[in-house]
Amino acid sequence: MADQLTRPERLQIMLDPEELRAIDDFRFRRRMPSRAATVRELLKRGLAAEGFEVASARSKSQSFRVLGSGTGAGDGAAGDGTSSERSGD
């Protein structure tokens, strides 16, 4: 069981206050234990979603936002998941 909990890789991201608030709102509505668990759950849901686009090789990191519009692939999927989650409450 301890081997299953080992996570040797670290992933760091920078978020603006609005993006962090959206993650915290999602976390608290679902009583999740931590931000890390919440981000893993959101990644799992995003990767399992159908119809996502593959980013072009020229996309920049700043094009991919959790909230709002941007120019990168996947903008609609993130926005749709946020709005449907909020409307379900």
C-alpha cells in the first residue's frame, strides 16, 4: 500500500488568484482533503474527457488558462467543466 502512495515526481504550476479560487471552490464543495488531491482529480477528469484537442507545437504556456479565454487548445473544455460544475450546485 505504501508503494501506491509514493509520488516521486513534483509538478509546480503558477496560478492567478481567480484560478486558485476556482480550484479551492471545487475542493471545498466536494470535501476533498487537499489542493493536491483536487488537482489530481481535475487532471484525471480532464484526461478522461472526450473531444480534447492536441496543442500545437507553437502554443505558449500562457495560452492555457484554467478560467477565461485564451488561444491554446483545450480552452473550451476547461471552461465547460467549470460552468457545468457550478451550475450543478
